[in-house]
Amino acid sequence: MSQTGTIPTVSIYGIPFSKLTMKETVQVLEEAVLSKQPHQVITANPIMVMAALEDKAIMKVMQDAEIIVPDGTGVVWAANYCGDPVAERVPGYDLLHELMRVGENYRWGVYLLGSTSEVIQETAVRLQQQYPAIRIVGYRDGFFGPSEDEQVIADIQQAAPDLLFVARGADTQEPWIHKYKHTLQVPVMMGVGGSFDVISGKTKRAPKLFQKLRLEWFYRLLREPSRAGRMLALPKFALKVMRDKENVIKPR
């Protein structure tokens, strides 16, 4: 069971994945903002599961998160294959937009952290245009090291956002949020990977057909062949789940 205590989860290799629908997930996070309790949201896929199995530090980050949503199709398949299905896939890109939509009702403040200065600036402009009632209270690129963390944290604290979206790559963004979660005291903090690239127009999201067929990962591979090495984790995950079927889902 995740730390919120009320979220139904399925534990895949010890990682508690939320069984909530997109709508229910948004409701939980809406309540988190209203209660002002820090929540780390992780949008996880099989690549992250495999990384956590190889690195105890990554596993701890994931197990400590308030909510982990099944972003990857492979996670949805694994839960179903092992007999304890999740409600649906909850893509991080769509969750970001759903939170922005709900946030308009409250005039939530949003801070954007990550990517390049050009991408983050254009992302801020486009999100403000799309959600005019949202307050973009701050943004900065993701090119900073540990020596600058204190300055970045101070800037976020001063801005006092309700939502913090971080795009620094899965190997950096989740551990960074985890490390400073209680210092930042932002109600909803979420790693968003390449979402800013798509929002800014730098890259395109997979066409609807690829989304419908659950092949967004394949579309990204076609556009970015350099991801092939990383994508090997997908078949490895599938083979591991089929081999370990009886032991994939850990009792809660």
C-alpha cells in the first residue's frame, strides 16, 4: 500500500503501482493540493522497474513515493498477466494536462523545471496560453549541478507553487524530487520526462493510432534510434514477468 494509505495498489516486484483511473488519480492529487501535503508522483514504466531491480537507491525512491501511476503499457500488461490488473494506463503527459485543467478552477501556481532554456521558456508560454487561469509562477532549465540545488530550491520555495513539474531524465528527476521533497513542500511534484519537448513543439507525440495500439514507445524508437539500448529493457521486462509469473506480484 502506498503511503497515502487509501490508494489501492498492485505491488509489481515490490513497487506499488496505483490501481486508480486517470479521473481518480486527478481527484487524489487535487485533494493533495488542497491539504498542502507534499506528494511525489512517479509515472513509471518497465524501464524504471528494471532500473529499480538493479539499484536499491532507485527502488527506495520509488517505494517512498506517495503515488506511482502505470505510465508504461508494459506495466499495465504485467499487472493483468499476473492476475491483479490496474484500472488503466495513466500517461504522465496526459496527467500533466489534466492537473493543469483542474488547476484552472483554483488558479493554481505552477513551476516548470528542466530541459533547455529555449524549451522551458516556450513550454511556459504555451501552457499559459492553453490554461490562462493557471499561474506560471516560475521556470528554469534543468542544467544545474548539486552545488546549485540550494539556489534552485530557494527559488521554488519563494514561488510557492501548487504543482512542480520536473523534466531532467528519469535517472535524475525522481531522485532529485525524492531528496528535496520535504524541503520544497510543494503539494504535487512530478517527473515529466520528455513532456516539455512535446508541449514546446520541439518533438511530436506519437500519432493517435500509435497511442491507441499502445505503441508510443515504438514510435519514439523510430524517431530516436539512439534509444535502442535503453529500449532493450522492455523485452527483458516482459520475459522476466513471464518467467516469474507466480512471484511478480508481492503480497501487500
